[in-house]
Amino acid sequence: MLAFVSSHQIIEKDSMHRSGLSDLVALDQSGGFRIEDLTNLNMYPLVNQKTNIQTGTIGPLQFTSFNANVVASLAARDRHQPLHHQSGTQPDLTDFSGSGNIDNWDDPNMVDTSPRTDTSTDEERNRQLEQGQDAIVAGSDSSERSKDKSDRKTLRRLAQNREAARKSRLRKKAYVQQLESSRLKLSQLEQEVQRVHQQGIFISSSGDQTHPAGGNGALAFDMEYARWMEEQDRRINDLRAAVSAHASDTDLNTLVEGIMSHYDDIFKLKGIAAKTDVFHMLSGMWKTPAERCFLWLGGFRSSELLKLLASQLEPLTEQQLEGICNLQQSSLQAEDALSQGMEALQQSLAETLASGSLGPAGSSGNVANYMGQMAMAMGKLGTLESFLRQADNLRQQTLQQLRRILTTRQSARALLAIHDYISRLRALSSLWLARPHE
């Protein structure tokens, strides 16, 4: 027989167990049991299989021990049990079919009657947790492997970059060494070319041997003289501009000393060229025809130059005039001595070549006599080179003495006058050669 509890009994029990119901809020709701279901249990009549209902007090600990599986079991049982409605009556919340009295809620054997036990739920959760942990571990391992692979690539790339930088430094060092070696070789070649030009010796095509040749030595001197004239023109133009601009004596002195040093260079070149081809230097083939008309022993006469300058440098002090006159007189004496020496040399050379017996041609005596004559003539030509060198020394000393007599500004005017005189002679030669022929 079904027993129903009246409404006032439910209210009384509800007040007794209000504190216990609050513990149901913290139950696991994954099984589908909600607190609303508990409050609505009064809508379902419960069948009491016992004749006597225990209405004792239920402590809070009984609700605390009530786990999620019991709630899930009750909910499942309630869904399968039919609802019994009677008019004028309220369902009894204290009676559960097949459950004994309410004290049996603490019985652990009730768990066995639930289709979903704690063991199955824990195993499922553990399995899901293990799967999640496995996925995390697998992802972590994959990330570690990817990171290790990236690190290895980075280290390999850095090693390649260091090796490329090292090779680049080695190539740069080798290139710098090659440039330095090339610079030294070029400097040596320039010095060798300068030495060859000064001596009138050309390097053979093989580059291993050098040979003196009269024609080549003369050509080398002509080329050097042409370059010397270009540099001389440039220096004279600078000096002329400075004089026209009324430059200071310091600036003029620098230009004058530069031109005097440039004259020393041409005298050195002539001395070297005379050793290879003295006749070329005496004949003055490196000058224009008009210049050769006034040529004396391969250059100008110092005395004639002093006459020209004396009229161009006025006014001069008495001391300067006396110094120029003494210099001109000493130059004339030196020129006369050299001229007499040249005449005596020419006469002696002619006598040497003309002497000898007139025996039959091809005889051994005539050959020996001929060879003796040539040997004597060659020795006298060595004296000719000495005369040429003394004449150049006289010209060089005349210019230096004149520089000491004159002031800086007068010396500048004297150098300009000498250059203008030589330029007019060269222009005269050009006009003569370009004249119309009848």
C-alpha cells in the first residue's frame, strides 16, 4: 500500500534539512542532476516499500557523503518511474522505491545499483586526461624537435657565414699584397726607365739585356729635351704671371729657384747623352736651324747671353754692373780657351787620320797602320767629350753667378728675357721653313 506524506510533514522535514540541502549545490553536475531537480522532487510521488517511516533527524554529514553517482542514479530512476497524481494530495519526498529508509543514503552499497559508477567515470576522466597529456607531450616533443632542427640550421648557417668571411678576408689580403707588389714593380720600372733615358740606353724587347746605340741614345735625348721644354714653358708662364701680378719676393724666389733647378736637369741630361753620341750633341740636331746658327759647343755662348741681359736689366747698380762685366770677361776667356782647344783637337785629329804610308791596298802593313790610326782618333774623340762637358759647365756657372749678382725680381726678369730670346729663335726657324719657295 502506497503511503503519502502530507504537506505539513514535508515542510517540517524541509526545515530540518535545509542546511543539508545546501550541500547538494556543490555536487558534480556532469551527470545531469541540477539543484532545480532537487527542489522539484515534490512533483514526483515516491512509493514507500516499508510500513514504518523513519522521521529521525538527518545530519549534514549524510548529505555531504551523498556523491554525484547517487544523484545520477536517483535522476535515472525518477525518469523511468511513472508519476502518480491524486487529487488533494502531495507527493512524499521521503519515500524512495526500493531504498529502505532515508538513513540508507549513507549506505555505500547504493552505489552498486547505479548504472554509472565512480569507477567508470574516473577511468573515463583518467583516460581523457592521459590522452590530453599525451597530446601535450607529443606537441611538446614536436616543438622541441622543430626547435632543435632550427637551431642546427642556424648554427650551420653561422658556420658558413664565418667561413665565407674568412675566405673573403684572405682574398682581400692577397689582393692588397698583389697591389703592393705591383706598385713596387711599377716604381722599379719607372726608375729603370728614368735611368735609361738619362743614359741614352733602351731596354731590348726581351727585357733581359740593354745595349747602347748612338741612334737610340740621340732619340732618347731628343724626347727628353722635348719634355724638358714643355715643363720649362709652364714654369716660365707661372713666373710671368707672378711678375705681372706684382707678387712678393718670396713667391718670386720660389719660382726662380725652380727654374734654376730645371736648368740643372738639362745640363745633366746633356752630359749623359754626350757619352753615347757626342757628335749629336755638338751638332745641335736637337735644336731648330736658327738656334744652330748661334750654337757653340752644343749650346749658347755665355758672353753673348750676358750682353743681351745687360741691356734688358737696366737700371743696375754700379756693383751689379761691375759684377756682370767681370762675369762676362771671365766667360770670354773660358770660351776662348775652349775654342782654341777645339781647334787644336780638330787639327790633331785631321793629322792623325791623314798620316800613314801609301803602300799597296790590302797589305798587312797598311792594315796595321790603319788600325793604329783609328785607335789614336778614338782617343782624341774622348777629349772632344771633355770639351763639351766643360762648355756646359761654363754655361751653368754663368747662370748661377748671374743669379747671385741680381735681386730676386731682376733674376725673374733675366730668366724671362732668356726664354723670350730662345722662343724668338725657334719662331724664326718655323717662319723660315714655312716660307714660300720660288
